Amino acid sequence: MKNFPNALVIMIGFILFAAILTYIIPQGEYQRVINPDTNQISVVNDSYMVINAPSVSVFETFMAIPEGFILRADLIALILLIGGSFFVIEKTGALKDGIEYLTMLLNGREEVALILVSLAFLAGGALSGLQEEIIAMTTVLMYLTSRLGYNSFVAVAISFGSAILGASFSPINPFAVVIAQKETNLEFLSGSGFRLAVMAIAFVVWMFMVIRYANKNRVIKEDEHLFAKKKLNIRSAIILGLVAVTFVILIVGILKFNWGFNEMSAEFFVLALLAGLIGKLGINGTSEAYVEGFQAMIFAAMIVGLSSSISIILERGMIIDTIIYGLFTPMQYLPKSLSAISMLVSQSFLHFVVPSYSGQAVLTMPILAPLSDLIGISRQVCVLAYQYGAVMMDLLIPTNGGLMAVLAIAGISFDKWFKFALKLVLVIMAISAAAIVVAISINL
């Protein structure tokens, strides 16, 4: 489609659309209670009521924009600091040397490279819900795929796409399944064997589709004359080793010490300083490279801030609970399997207006758990429907700031990405629906 709106225009359009919805959809809310032990807010089932509340005014709509930036300030800082860090590393030449060395080793085995990179991001998504952190790595990934003879769609699919797949099917993602199981009073890691089996099937299918597309849309390999044998110099090897150690520390910090975005930002800031000094950029050269990295990541940071504004408007307009009530209440009258699949579909649609899947778990699980009991399906199946439905939609919804930022850096318009990703997501959703039916049949 010619002249399709860019990411910034799409975000502003959704902000205005969200404000208009507050004049169309009736205001309503569920009662909420606070657990005194954990300070966690929970939704009270069967407590929905229509209320009289003002719609969001024009002034409040535009006030939500800076408020969105403030709300996501920690993530915006992470994007800028990681982006600056990788820009410094790129300036040292270590990334280019490493990628050229890797592609030299894998020349003629490009599909193996795609699988290995995808597995790494699948694991990141499964373990820690890796998503926004990929924004800063997009440029590097595009260089890697261009060296292998693949386009930017492949770069996004093997990184962001594989991470979302891992997050969706994970038995341990702290921002999805762990929260959902806690909200439904299920044991931690319960149903893990089933989830891992379905994840393996989904990943095989995902890679088959991505590799088939990649081979059908090959591009001329960048700098193919550099495939001659070469060695990785010591300085580049040390810097790349530091990058690897940084990611190991990152995973340990997230899983063991409950690290947030601020801890991640600090770690990558230190990495940039060390890489710049080892790479002989000097103090001034390192700081100048960091500033250039900030400039390159500003647009991505803006997209994340604007996407948060949409949630602020919907919450202020008091219509999110009404949407949940309208989507899920009719399910109690359907057969078990159809009801569970309807949960999957409804969670997918709801994710358009609740772009945080951790927030979606907190909103919907207290409502759907008792509904599942009434229908006669297990709460484990209820959690599966949420996981598969909500998280996979992060590959399609323009309200996901991480996706829009990655696409902006990769130079892919949203309409072209949507056309590419829709087929893949629908196939994965079909696998998800089949898995839910199987889970019901085996009384998971």
C-alpha cells in the first residue's frame, strides 16, 4: 500500500481512537481488592457494574501523551542506554568482525544460522519475556541477515518473532504464565511438560515457515567477497566476550535478583564504557558514539511512550472493564472446547486495548478462573488460552511499542509487516487451538 502511515502517525491515530471510544462504550468497572500481604490488586469476580463517569476530554487526551512517556521512563531509558551501548560496540568494529567471522564459518549453512539465532531468542522470550531489549539489537541483526543473504523481514522474524513465540508458549515466563498461574491459584510450573511439548511443535512449524520465506526471498549477500578465511582479532574477541558475559549476568539478574529496567540500563552503560576503552575509542570517542546511539534510538523511544498513552486513556475513560465483561460473559453458554477456544480468541482481541500482557493477566484471570470452573474446564486450560491468545498478538498489534520500534529501525512499514506476520500467527494460533482441545481431552 502506497503512502501507508508511519509508526508515529499510527500511534497518534490510536490515541485519538481510544479517546473516541470513551464516548461510545459505556463506562463500567469491577471491584478490586488489595492483598495486605503482597500489596497485589485483584479483581473481584461477578462485581461488574455500569457507572457514571466522564469521557476523556480533548485536553486529557493530549495530556496522556507526556504522561505515557513518564509512565515508561524506565523503559525509554533502557532503549536509549542499550542503543547507545550497541552503537559504541559497533564503532569499535567488534560487531562487524564477529558477524563476518560467524558468516564465514556458516557459509553454505545459512539455515543453520537462522535456527541458532532463533533458538537464542526463543530462550530469551521463554525465560524473561525478552522483547523491548531487541530494539537496540535490530541494526546488528539486519547486518547479520544481509550477510547471510536474507532481508529485514527475516531479521525481525528470527529475533522479535522467535522471542514472542517463546514468551507465549513458555512454562516459566515471569510476566505471563507465572502471573496468570498465581492469579488462578495454580502451582508454579504446573503443566510445564505439556507447555514445553507444544512449544517444541510450534517452534518447528515457525522455523519451517520462516526458512521457506527466507529461501524464496533471497537477496544478494552483502560484501560476499569477504567470505575468505579470516581470524577474529583479540580486541574484538574480548569485546564480544564482554557482550556475552553481560547477557549471562542479565539473565541471572532477572531470574534470581528480580532485576528491572534500571538495573539492565546500568549494566549496559558499564558495558559501553568498557567496550569503548578496549576498542581504543577513548573517553571522548566513546561519549560521542553514545550520543549518536541516542539519536538513532529516539524514534523508537517515542513510539514506546506514545503506546503507553493509549492505555492511560482507556483506563481514565473507565471502559477496559466493560470490554472485558462484553467479551467473556457469553462464554458460559458454549460447549467446553468451543468456550476455551473463544477465550483464546477473546484474549487476542482484548490485547489490542491492553497491550501489556502482564496487565492483561491481572485483569482477566480473576474473572475467567471462576468462569472456567462454571463451564467445567480446568484453570490450567484457562491460563493456556490467555498465554496463546494474548502474547502471540504482540506480533500484530500496532499498540505494541516494542514491535513498532523494531519495525521503524528495520525500515519495514506496518502494513507490509502485518501482511507478512499474519499468516505465521494464524498458523501458530491454529496449533494453539488444537493444543487447548488436547489439554481438555487429557484433563490437564
